[in-house]
Amino acid sequence: MNNEPKIRIGILNETKVQFHLYGNYKTLQGDILSNLCVAEICENDISISNEDGKKVHIANFETLEPVTEKDSFFELIDVTIGVEFHWQRKENQKFKGSLQFIIENEKITAVNVINIEDYLTCVISAEMSATSSMELLKAHAVISRGWLLAQIRKGEKINQNKTGYKSITENETEYIRWWDREDHVNFDVCADDHCQRYQGITRANTQYVTDAIATTRGMVLTFDGEICDARFSKSCGGVMEKFENTWEPVEHPYLQGLADTDDETAIDLTIEENAEKWILTTPPAFCNTHDKMILSQVLNDYDQETNDFYRWKVEYTQAEISELAHQRSGFDFGEIIDIIPIQRGASGRIIKLKIIGTKLIKIIGKELMIRRTFSKTHLYSSAFIVEKENEQNGIPQKFTFIGAGWGHGVGLCQIGAAVMGAKGYSYDKILTHYFPKSKLEKLY
């Protein structure tokens, strides 16, 4: 790969898309648009009208290109961020590059087409504070770049594979599902936490971010000649999880269950007794910190609305948990009698969970399915134990979830990496810690 790739990011999907063009943008037919505009579906194409009364039609998948790229940008109105997370909200977001429109499921998807290095500058500023330490920023630049390129290549392989890609296995007793790359077929990645946070030039940028991107330009992690699928989450909770326990059953030797400590030796948290003791304590780890200066590097303003992440607690009444489980999983369990871990991963995260109800008994997984089932948004992780109280006729009336970590725990732990940077670890040492057996390679 000699040239810097362009990528396509899906930003929002609505029946009507409002946007503001700052500068002149041209259609494929040569029409010029600027100012406040609205895009709507009109039969098989897309109608765009602006506040000046001008109206044009463009084809599905057509792109609006800036006439002068340096001085132009566009703003999308009411973009939802943090989809299904506790801090979900809408905001207006600004973007450089080109704007593409795609008709999907009778709605319009707005897609930003941009060079990958410009994309990364925005991702680093959205995923964490733009004032983070240089070593943390460089490490994140490498993995964000590699993850993206790995997803694009994975998508190409999925499209070439005539048998398709399955992310659900189901029978009478089990429902196992994960969410990953296959959810996006008309663009490379989305802009939310499902992929990587990308909020264009909305978030403040700094020279540190620019320098981190420039210093690591074209650099990725590789293993056995392939770009590493370099995953990351907010807090592993003390031990990293294996890739295959969260997504498709494919082993990646560089995504393994190691402790987030110097010696990387983890106790066996697949054993239920060990997992319970570990979750109920706060063992030392890089990501076990309350240092506000360090946390501010990783947690943006809305992330800092969460105070507990290394260890956390959530309580539900019987009425609350039975309704949640029904609405979020789609299965009517009736009243919940018991919640039993069937299989845990290296980090103590539950891979398979048996739910025993008065109407239904079923095993669900993987970790995100479990997190979604017991929260209006998402539980912080699936590394939890459940305490039951106040049984009435064999039916508990209160459930307390006590958990560890924030996110899936695979790959780089952002809070742990921030602590490592503060302790003086170089970015390559940080990467070696979270992605053992990988190596740095410059692609372009």
C-alpha cells in the first residue's frame, strides 16, 4: 500500500437530513450548493433544496464534493451520539471532506468521505481528550489506523465469501449473538462507539494530536503478515479479554487474556469461584486509578458522567429486571428466578449466561447481548456477579449486579494505557503490552 486511502464513514440515518454547507459544493452534474440544505428521498433519487430556494436531484450514492477543499466544511444537524449508551444525545457536527448520500431502508444515510489520516485526527480527539499524553496519542493512532484498515479488508473478504457471514447462532435452548463489521455494508465504518467515535472537526484538536498522527503516519500493528484487528475499550477491569470470546470464534494470538499489570500474569477467571472473588475486590492494575488528571485524558465530558468503571454496581427490582429482559432480549422470561453464568472468558466476562424465568429458560450470549439484556442502554461490562435478595415464593424481589470494567475488554485498555503513558512507558511499549506478538509496520 503506497498511497493514503480514503474511507467512508456513516454518520446518521434519517428520513430527512438537514445540513449546512460552508463553502461551495458541487454535484456530479456540476450544480453548486451552499448554505442550509435539506435532503429527502424523491422516488428513486434524492432531492436537495437549500434556503436560497435552489433545488437539485442527485442519484443514490452520489457525492457532493467541495469546490475548494481547504476552506470548506459541512455541518450535519442533530447527529445522535452514544447510541443506546447512558449518555446518548444529539448534537450538530462539522466535517471536512466530501458528503455522500445513500438510501437505506427508506431513509437517507449521510456519509463522510475523507482521507484516513484526517479521519484519525478526528477519532483521537473524539475517543479521548486531545490533551492526552503524546505516548498515549501515538499508541491510539496506530491501533485506530490498524483497526480501520483491518475492518475494510475484512469487509472485502466477507463480500467475496459466497457463504456469507453469520453473527447469530440459535436453537431451542440458546441464543448467541455478537455485533461487528457485518452491520455496515454500504460504507466502511460508522461514527459511533459501535466502530470508533468519529465526530469530525466538532471536538477541539491540538498540535499534540496532529503530531501524534504525523509521527505514526501509515503505521499499524501486524501479525503473521496481516494487519492486526486492534480492538480497544475504556477499561478492561484488570484483565484483557480474548477476541474469540466477544466476536466470531477466531483466535488472534495478539488479543489474549493477560493481566493489565507489568508481569501480565492473570489468575484463571474462567473458574466461577475465582471470578467472584476477583470482581468483589479491587486488585492492582494499570486501569485501577482514580487520578482525575489521567482520567481526563481518556474521558471526554460526557464520559466523565460515569464515576465507577473499574468496579461498579447496579440494582433492580423484580419488576424492573423482568421487564428489561423481555424488552431488550425479545424473550418473555416471565419473572426472573435466577441468572447463572455458564461460561466466562479470561477477563471474567460472561460469554454464556443462563436466565431462568417462570415462563422460559434460555442461555444467551455473547458479552454485548448480555449487557444489552440487563440495561436500558448497556451494562458497563459482562464481568459481573448477581446477588439475589428477598425471595417470595421462590421469586427474588431484588437483584444486585456487581461488575468489573467498562466495555468488552479486548485489546488496548484506554484508561490503562493512559496510566502507562503517565508512568513513562513509550507508545511501542504500550502497544507491546496490549498486543503481544505483534510488530509495528509502516504501510505508506
